[in-house]
Amino acid sequence: MRENGFRAIGGLAQRLTSGIAHNRTKGGKGASIARLRAEWSAIVGPDLARTTRPDALIAGRGARSSSSSGKVLRLRVSGAAALEVQHQTGQIVQRVNAYFGHRMIDDIRLVQGAIAAAPPPRPIPTPDPKTVTQVAAQAATVKDPDLRAALTRLGARVALNRRGVLAAALGALFVADDVRAQELSRAKLLEALPGDHILGKADAPNVLTAYFSFTCPHCATFYMATLPPLQREWIDTGRLRLIHRHFPSDIVATRAAQLSECVPPNRFFAFTEALFGSHVEWLTGSDPEADMVKVLAGQGVTAQSAQDCYANDRALDKVVFDVQTGQALGVRSTPTLFINEENYQNPGGPDAIAAILRQVGR
């Protein structure tokens, strides 16, 4: 249980696309081991990736967690590196779980064997001049020349494969349709922006702008334990409005945020509460993305509608733009709460927030 940090925008792009470029096999276990193999170097680093390879995910006994039989990753390791890797198994467990945003494995079992050389990277196709020109026009308002050039290169490559999901999202990364986050003042960023989800009266004198990740346990605690009394005493009485924004820390949280953006706006908070309320149920299995869709069946979500939503450019645009505003405001973990423009990070339960509101309230 930890507060979820966040990487720079390059890390966001990696997490948003991880698991998309690689087709998932049927069945949660197969899908998980396939993704582990495909992204092993990104998870553990190039040095460990050269001497180890995920072999299988198996049910384990006597795993590190005393409360669960756990999942064990059977890890193939070259003979010469076995002793060194053995000393790093705890660190590898932490890296795997941090990368996926949930407890995917509890222990590692080493088996010695030959490690096949990694296949050479696929050549990167060259985007055509028309695509480069279009993307350059989108990024033209970015003032920093190095950043503008980097975004143009990234956008042109992503645009070569629209199925990669980020094809239209580059525009939202720094050039949203109606609002450019980097051009807004801090005060404007903390006010309601187009597309924001707001709970409470529009003219409420106090504003709580909050950034959440759907795989963050502290965010689930806020929604299920802190928000109800806060809503009764402050929001429903017209003294406070809550602005919910996305700050996903991994691909699963990104998927969940996309799904929340595909429901009608008047159902957003009920849908969000359903996601956080079933947090443990869908996040602790072997395939959280599939389990999440299953528990949302009561909200009308099906496997097909979920896939349609993941391909919805506008849903992803909103998630990426929220992240951009969060980065502009210095958000580093979730939940992060701004109360009347001041960053209180995660101040605690309803009593702590109420005390802040009584002190700085309007």
C-alpha cells in the first residue's frame, strides 16, 4: 500500500502504450506472462534482462505474503548470474509490482537455463513529410524549442500507427482543442476547466481540486471513507465543490480513467464510486484489466464496449490533458488535494479536511 508517484511525460507515454502494442493472449495468466516477457527490460533494466527471462507464473506456497498463497514468478537465469540474481529477488518483486501498479507476484523461484538473445529491435519507419507538417503545426504553440522538436518527432512516429492509441493524444499532450495547460496561470488551472467533472454547486465559495489514480489505494479510501461525510457537510450544503481530475500511475489506471470518460457526464461520479468501491476485487487478480470490466458489468460495461472506449481518442485526450495540468501544478503523487489553491497533498480523513476548510474557507 503506497502513494503512487508519477514520472515525467515520457514515462506517461510509455505507460499509456505498454500493453497496447503487444496483443494479450486469452486468459489472465497467459496475458500476464506474455506482457512480462515483452516488457522485461523496461521492468528490471537492461542488465538483469540480459541474464534473466520470465518463464511462468504459478500459484505459490510459502510466498512472501503471509496472508496469501501468492503468485510466484518462475524466472530463468543463466548459470553464471544465478547467485547474484538470487540476492536481488526481493528487489525484482518490488519492481514488477510497482510497474504493474498492483501486487502481481509475491515471490520468485529461480531455474537455471540458457537465455536466448533478445530479438533485434524493429526498424522505426520514417514518417512522411505531410504527417510531420501536421504534427509540427499542433506543437507550434509550445514555446520551448527543444520540447517542441521532441514532441514533433514523437507525434510523427506515433501517428504512423493510429492503433497505438496515442495518435490523436499528442495534440492533447500539449495542445488541447480548447485549452492549453502550459499557458494557464496556477489560479486558472485550479478552477473548473472544460470537460472537468464537478461535484457540488458551481457557485460554491470553496474549491477542492483533486488528482486521483484508480489503482491508488489512498484514492479509494478518499472516495469510500472521506468523501461521504465531506459531501454531507460541505458539498451538499453549497459550501464546497469538488473537481475530479485523472493522474493515472500505470496502464491499468489509465484504462480505468478512459472507461470513466466514456460514461455520460451525469453518471461519472457514480461510475467512479463503483470503480473505487470494488477496488480490491478487480485490482488484486492476475488480470486487473479483465477483472475490472467484469465488475463493471452492472454499470453496463462489456468487453466490447471497453475496447471501443480504449480506442476513443476523446476519452484518452481528457486523461492526458488532466495529467498535463497536474504536472503544471507540481503533482507528484495521488491523491493530491488543492484546497482553495493551496496544495495539501493527502491531508487525511474528513476531519482533517474540514479543519483545513474552517481555517482557509471562504
